[in-house]
Amino acid sequence: MTAASPSPRNSPLKMVAILGRRDAPTDGVVDYCDFLREALAHQGVSLESHAVPWVQKGWVFSLYGLWKHSRAWRGSWAVVQYTALSWSKRGFPFIALPILWTLRLRGVKIAVVFHDAFVHPSDRLINRIRDRIQNWIMARLYNYSDQPILTAPAATLCWIPRGERRAAFIPIGANIPEIDVPRTFDTKQFPKVISVFSVTAGAAQAQEVQDIVHAVTHAGNCIGPIRLEVFGRGSEEAHDLLDHGLIGANVELRVHGVIPAPEISQIISKSHAVLNVRGLTTSRRGTSIAGIACAVPVVGYGYPGTDPPIDAAGVLLAPWRNPQFLGNLVVQLLREPPLWNELHERCRRAQKEYFSWSAVARRYLEALSVTGSAQRHSSKYRVLVLRDHPSLGHTSLLQHKAHHPKLDILVAYQRINTDPHGDTAAPQGQNGNGPANDAGALLHGYPWILIPANGHAHNGSSRAALRSKAVRQLTQHGGFDAIYINDGPAANSWNVILRGKEVPIIIPARSRNGNSEFKSKLARNSKNNAAANPQNLEKSVESFVHAVESAISRARTRP
């Protein structure tokens, strides 16, 4: 009697990581594979690494060597690690295409991990040509692979067709050991500690140092003594510039250089904030998520609402290269203990759900165990809720919406405090007392972001223009099914900003009429209503779901 062969679904996965040229002195992709190998081993899956030595042996001999080695990989997964410079000396990674063709001829299942899926705009002709070629190559790799894997949301990548959902989105894990220790913010502890992990070398160094100096100097003036801990690549090279910029500031500077990963974790875990000015803060950048791995709130540049794991972690994001707004966010974080405590807990939850290596390994297994079948689409509607500020009357309702099985909501606030005339990051009183100290309770239990447009204007832009740009970025790259504007008299202005969007926009009648009396009554009675009439909340949520479904249905049938 012949034994039944194991089902492909139940057979153990075999994976081989295909690596290109190594970076020096450290290589984030190699570290990524090492951490992933260890996490997969706990799941009973082996991950081998195979480096293609195209730099030393050239393309022809490297492809021949790959052909020989891949003979034993038939039926296994080859996980090709893509960055432009790992497969090219000057950013023209054509060799990545024959790598996939070779593996395909051997009957190997192919996954491509796009670590470097963004191109960087430039005015130089050669750079524009390089960008076009890289986008074309990434699109070909995407199409040729059995399972594309993105480290950034697909909606943020210009070379992926709109609506394409074949790729699996798997954020990278931190390249340092995680430290998950519950903490509460100690207002009496001084100096407050701000960490900076890596500074870019070259032309960008001066601008990054200037942004760091502005943010920590502003925090030192508003909060009290600050200790700035700088470590990682580029930190020693930036030492002199930092020293000169901080002359006379209420800031103590410590520069550590390149240090072992466990030491980095220890420094960050004892910090009050991680400041990231090295590019945009995204889930594909290890220096950005290092603070999340240690449950420390992160402040940086970025676009809220475009990266769900970063939004889940509660990272405070400022408009690109606006150090004044960045400094205001640092001050707000260090001045408001409820906000700090809320973001600390959000970092802990996001680390477990997205950024821990066990979570990364789990997502790999989910993506690679369903070959040939349709991707598991979320049955939830992703809805952006635009509001001016948190309010007691809507907190319970937003919490119920966040837990509804059909909804994936994200609430975008213009400001966190309740002062309509103050800046979002403005001081709330002598010791941080005031309305914003209740923000922790009002922001708990649902995902929210702060739209980075209510800080000081810069480069001649008005605050309204900054907000318009931020909202357009959010709606363009957020991948939302619908936008819900629940903002009273401001609803019409939101609608003007979003006019012409393909995504359906929902404005309740009371918001169109600016019925603030209803809101005031709701705010006064919200606690009693939530406790005595929980059915009212359920009815409100179901009405919200019905409105979303109707709007999406009308948009899909629109000619």
C-alpha cells in the first residue's frame, strides 16, 4: 500500500534567501535575513542564504553558479532580496531579471522582497533615467514573481498599478533586540533624554544636523535640560556640527559612534523620545522603528495615514523638512504625560502585531503558504474619518467603530488640544496642565493620526495650504475605501480640499448644516448614553456602516 503524499498546504516550507552585493560596514538586508532565519526556525521552517557573487565573478559565471545550486531547490521558495545597489554598481539592476529567469527554469517558486521600492526624485537627467529604469525593473520583477513582498504599502508606490493587491505587505523588524518594559512618564525626571539613531553622511548631513539642533534646542528651552544621545552610522562624522550647533543650548550631547545592537536597545529604552530626521519615517526603515521595538515614542518626518503599522504605533509625524513643527511635536510629547503613556502603549501593541520578528515570520508563512490562490483580501472597509479635535462626545462611538468587524477606521485630527486658537504643540499651562492633559483618555481605543499642518507655516506657505497638501497626500496614498467628514461647520472646507477625489466622501447632514448644538448635547450626555443606552451606540455604528456601504456601492456603479 502506497503512503499518501503530504498535502502541499501541510508540507513544511523550504526557503532560500537570494542575496546580492553586500554593503559595508553593515548590511541591513543581511541582518534582516539573519533575524528572519532565527524567527522562522521557531516556526519549524529553515531559511538558507545564497549570495550571488556577481561583483567578484561577473554576471555570466554568477548565473551559471546559481543554475548549478538551484538544481536542488525545485519546489522550494527562493526569496530574492531586492535593492537597486545590491544588484548594480550604479543603480541599473538589470541582472535581477535573469536571476528570476534562471530560478523559473529550475522550477523554483519565487518571492521578491522589495526593500528599496522608492526612487528619489532628482533634477539631473541621468538620475531621472535611472529612476525610470528602476521602476521598470521593479514592475517586471513584480510580475514575474509568484509572490511579491513589499516592505511599504502598495498605495505609496507609483510603479504598482492602482488597485493591484497581489503583493503581501510585510513590515521589516527592528535590527536591534526588542525591550518591552511597561513604563509611565516621569515628569520629575531630568534631563529628558532624546535619542537619534544614525545620521546620513554626505550632502544631507548638514540639513539633518540643523533639524536635530533646532528640535532639541526648542525642547530644552520649553521643557528643561535635555540629553541628546546620538549613535549609529554617521554619528561620529556629525559630532563637530552637532557640537557647534548646540553651543549655548540647554542640551548635553553624547555621541557614541557605531555600537553593538544590544547597547543601542539599552540607550533607546532609557530615552523619552526617538527623533528621526533621516528620511521619512516608514515601516521599511530600521532606524525609524528602533524606538517602537523599545516601546519609546518616535517623532519624525512623514505622511500620516499612508503607513498603517506606523499609524498603529502612534508615531508623531511632521511635514518634510519643517524643523519648527518637529520641535513643537517633541515639546508636546515631553510636556503631556497622558499622551506619552498612550503612545508608549501603542508602540508595545504595534511591536507585537507588526514589527516583532515572530510577527514578520508569521506573515511570511501566511503569504507563502497560499501559492496559486487569491490573496486574503480584508473584508473590512478602510475608512478615513476627518475631525478637528478629540471630543468626549465621540470617543465611545469611535471606539465602537474601531472594533466593528466590517470597519478599519483611521481618525485624522487637525489638532490634539481643545483650544481652537492654539497650535497643536503649544504649551498648555505652567506645568503642562490644561485641556490637552485629557488627550490620553480621548485618544484611547481607536487608531488616530495628527495631520501635520497646524504648526508654524514655512517657506511662505500658509497653515491652510499646508493642511491641504497633507490631506491630499493622505487620501492619495492611504488606500481608503471611503472618507467620512464629521466636522460640523468645517465639513464644507474639507469637501473643497477633497473635491475631485475618486474615493467616495460622506458628509452627515448635521455636519453639512454645522449643527454644533447637537454636538454639545451629545458631549454633555455621552457618558450617561454610553452606560445607560449601549444600544444607541450600536445603532449609530450600524448606521455608519450602512452609510459607508451605500457610498462605496454608488461609487462602484458610477459610470
